[in-house]
Amino acid sequence: MGDERQRRNRDSAPPTPDAIAPQRHATSLPGPIVALQRSAGNRVVRSLLAAAPTKLTVVPSHELTHVVQQRPAAVARRPFDAVIRRVQWTDANVTLTANLSAELRDGLAQAMANPAALPAGPQWLRNRLIQEDNLDLAAKAAGTSYADNANEAWNRLKPPAQARLVEATFKTQNVQKAQATALAGQNTRVKAMMTQRLSGTAPDGKVMTAGKFKWAEVFKNKDGDLPGVAGAGGYDEYYAEPDPGDLPSDGFWGRNRILHNVTVGSPHSGHWWVTADHYEHYVKVTDA
């Protein structure tokens, strides 16, 4: 009996720091972290992570859809915080502009030419919104809403009107008309969404915290992964076009970011960094 109790206690015990295995991408770490949070509390977990060989940070669950690229819908449903790996930049992490992806290269060129503000929203943002809207239209077409509306329209007809029509044909034409109307309204929807993303204001007038397009926004460098005092800022942040593999459903803004050191008097002032994995790793662009 005592051996069985010891075995159960051992199996259910919270993991040691050695069990905290870092992931290659910025994804939620598996069960050991969660079990440790539940049994020991977030404060203990934070202290353990601070001493871990790989630098980690705890990200609130409401931010997961913007940083998690694998199974975002499943992870977003979890009520607990996720642990994301961060790697501090060193002098060895440098590259030339030519080595960047086309998306980061174009974004960097735009940021250098327009460090304070863009004259207009980038074309890639409009394309991204169209892509997102097409996904929404496809999801709606695959669902039952169009068919349900067609059924309701048929049921609203009086019996004499129904007698003059073929039910299946009526419903098919109703669905096709609704789909055509939705597609025809895409330009209006995209224009409205473009305004919202650029201004950071939702249709109800509320400020959008995560959905706003960032250009020359303050980057706090809260983890101190870039040169400077942790949390003191000193950087401007810019969004770059997401890579083709970063679909809107995996996080609208993708993972490409550009950082510009604007700290007066700093030896790094004026220098540029990029990250292609949403702040997991930083690379300094030496010829920018």
C-alpha cells in the first residue's frame, strides 16, 4: 500500500526544470508547465523559467492567437498562460539585407524610407484582408447559414407561390444570389477593415489593442533581448508582410517584425533588427 502511494505521488509530482523542454517555434509548451503552474503557482514557475538555460517568458492566453502558429484554435481555448521561448540577441546574430526574405526586405526598405509614418496603407495589408475575407466567405459557404436562409425564404412564401416554383431550384438560386451579394460587398468590407486596422479603432469606437497595424510604434523591449535596459523602450516597431505560409487563420499579422533603435546616445542608435518568428530570435541587419 505504501509503495503504491509513493508511486502515485511520484507520477503526479510537478516536473523539475529539466522537464521544461524548449520548442523550436513560439508555441505553447506541453503539459509539464501547466501542471507546475497549477500545483506551485505562476510565481514559482516564473522563477524557475528565469533560471532556465533557455530564456522563456509567460504570455497571457488572450495573446495566443497572435503568437501561436500551430493549432491556434485549440490553444486559444485553453484558460491558462502559455510559455514562449525567447533568445537574447548577441553580436553573432547579424546578416545582410540580401539574406532576408522578400517580405522582410521590402518591409525594411519601407521602414527606412518612411520611419515616422507611411503615406498610405501597404498593398500587402489590403491583400491580406482580401485573403481573410475569402476565408470567411469559404467558411460561410461550407456551413449551413446560406441553406438555412434559403429554407426560411421558402417557408415565407405562401402556398400558391410555392406551387408555381420548384423548391430545390428556388433554394439553389437563393443560395447563389446570397453568395454573389456577399462577394460583391467584399471591396466595401475590405475598405472598412483597412481603415480599422490602420486607425486601431473598432466599429463600435473601442480601441483595438491587438488588431492595429503597427508602424513606428513604441517597442518596450520588456525582456531585454535587444541592447538597452529591459522595459525601457528605445525602439520603434514596424509590421512587415507575413510570409506566404503564415495564413490569416494562424494569426493575422504573421511573424515578421522590424525593430529600429532610436535611443539617443546609444551606440546602437539608428541600427535595425528583424525577427522572422515573432520575437523568438532577433537578427541585426548590418548594411541597413
